Amino acid sequence: MEGVDSDEDLSSGTSSVEDDSDGDHLPGELQDISFGELEEIREKVGTKKFNSVIQNQASAPKEKKTFTRTNKNRPVERSSKQRVPAGKAPDVQKKKRRRDPRFDDRYGTLNPDLYKKSYEFLDSYREKEKKELRREGKRTKDENRKAEIAGILSRLEQRDKKISEDNERQAAKRETRKQQNVLLKEGKKPFYLKKGDQHKLEVAKKFAELKQKHRLEKFVVKKRQRNASRDRRRLPTVRDDD
């Protein structure tokens, strides 16, 4: 019986050593020892003691690795083997959204009258800028710089003209709104003009101002030239017959 038991222990010990001889199953301290040396140690200490030592070392608690960040703004480093708990999203930093208060409805609606009143001081800066450019254009002898200054002045004048036209349009709307409010107070039904009728009134007013300044004929000639060039661009091109 003893011989049988010893044979069973020997066979079990041999199989355990063969299984543990794989580097993945042996503890870290025994991975560098060869199979022959392990066999000699098993014969010296006995199979049971040898197996118990290996099992105890294999089941020993491993050191928990702590992950640190070199920079606080970087995401937290986590082990790929650690499962994210159910119902909890990964630790991802929220991306900051930058909003421009000029174009965001959260900061209120645009009030053109208040905007004009708040930035009215810019008109003086524009006039000062145009005066300095005109003075520089007269003094400079560089033709390229003169052409550049002329282009800048032309753009500034066009912008000022556009601003003045917008102001006149807003003033006309305010006047129309006042008249409508007066009619409402008197119990009468106000008359609302369509956009096409409003545009016709604006064109008629503009023609009257140009006629008063003796610039209507010049304006009409330029308008016809622009319309003619636009019509020529829209015409289909003629192909040359081969």
C-alpha cells in the first residue's frame, strides 16, 4: 500500500511540476529556476511540502499597482483588466464649449438701437482713421501705397454708406411703428406694408434724394451698365465650329 501511495504521490508531484514548469503558472521567484533544479528540490523536501509551498506562493496576494498622473489635466490611467462598473460611464473629461455672446441666443436678443448707442463712439474713430489715411495718401510718393490707401478709403466709405442706409431704414421702421401704435390707440386697424411695397418706397426716396443732389442721371447710367454686364454674363457662350 505504501508503495502504491508513494507511486501516486510521485506521479502527482511529477505532473504538478510539469504543469508548474510553465512560466505563466509558477510564482515570480520560481520562474527563473530550471526544471531539473525544481525536481531536485522536490526529492529533497518531499512532494507534499513542495506542492504546498508552490500553491502558497501562487495564491499569495499580489501588490496592487497604483496609477498616477504626471499632469493633473491628463486622463486617469486605468488597468485594461479592470472592468467598468455597470451603470457607470468611464472617467472622461468633459470638453469645454466656447460660446460667443454676440451670436448666442442665451445672452439675449439683439437690440439695434441699444447697439448703436453703445458703440456710437466708434464713428469718431472711423473719421479719424479716414483723415489720417487721406493725409498719408497726399504725402506718400509710393504708387503702390497710394493705390492701397485708395482701396482702404473706398471700403471705409462704402461701409459708412451702408451704415447710414441701415440707420435710415431703421428710422423709417420706427416711424411706421409709431403710426401703427397711434392707429391702434384710436381703435383703428393699422395698415402693414409688404416687403415689396417697402422696397419701392425706399427706392423712390433714394431717387428723390439723388435728383435733389443732381446725381440721378449718373446713378441711372451706372445702374444700366451694371445690368448690361450682368446680362452679358448670363448669356450662353457661342462655340466655334470645327
